[in-house]
Amino acid sequence: MTTTDYSKMMQDMMAAFPMDASAMQDAFKTQAALGEKMSKVFLEAADKSNEISAKWTKDTLSKMGEMTKVKDEPTDYTKAMTDYASAQAEMAAEMMAAYAEVAKKVQMETVELMLAAGKDFSEDASAAVKKATTEVTTAAKKAAAAK
């Protein structure tokens, strides 16, 4: 009684269905390109958010300087505090709107990138399947001719 050589059988099966390494490489390149583009979007958003925060801080400090100046009348201090609070509320609204614009831009660019990536992955997969089908058909024809 002979034992079946499963290793040999697997090697023969894999040889009959060759794998296209270039299709895997193309898929990897597409994934790497997507990662690069996404990183760019997020880094730009972080940079813009940092600019907004720095401007808010600078404006707040300048308004505080006005509030801390010596006043002639006690009521001037109340007015300075009221003006400062009003300016802070206005700045907060402006800064939140600026942050919302950054978030909206990131969202739009992310959706665009994901749609483009889906198309690229679909094209890569389609090309890989087409090439594999051709190779399998060729291998099957060779196997049938050899019998």
C-alpha cells in the first residue's frame, strides 16, 4: 500500500493555478497611495486647526490686555468685563465655524478619496480576475491536451 504524497499534490495544484504577483503588488501600491493621500488630508486639517487655535489665543490675549488696563471710573471696569465677555462669545462662534469648515473639508476629501480608491481597487481586482481566468483557462487546455 502506498501513501499519498499530499505535498506533491498541493504543489501540482498550485502550479496548475498560477498566482499573479503583479496583481498583489498593484493592490499594495493602490493601498499605499490611498494611505499617503489620507495622511495629507489629515495633516493639512491638523495644520489648519493649529492656525485657528493660535489665532484664537492671540485674540483672547489682546482682548485681555484691554480689560486689565487701569480705568478712571469703577463702572468702566464693568464695561470692560462686559465688552470682553461679548468679544469672547463672538470669537468663540467664529472659531467654531472655522473648525466646522475644516471638518467639512476633511469629510468631503475623505469621501472623494474613498470613492476613488474603491474604483481603483475594483479595477485592480477586475484585472487580476481577468488575468487569472486567462491563465487558468490556458492551464486547463494544456492539461486536457496532455491527456
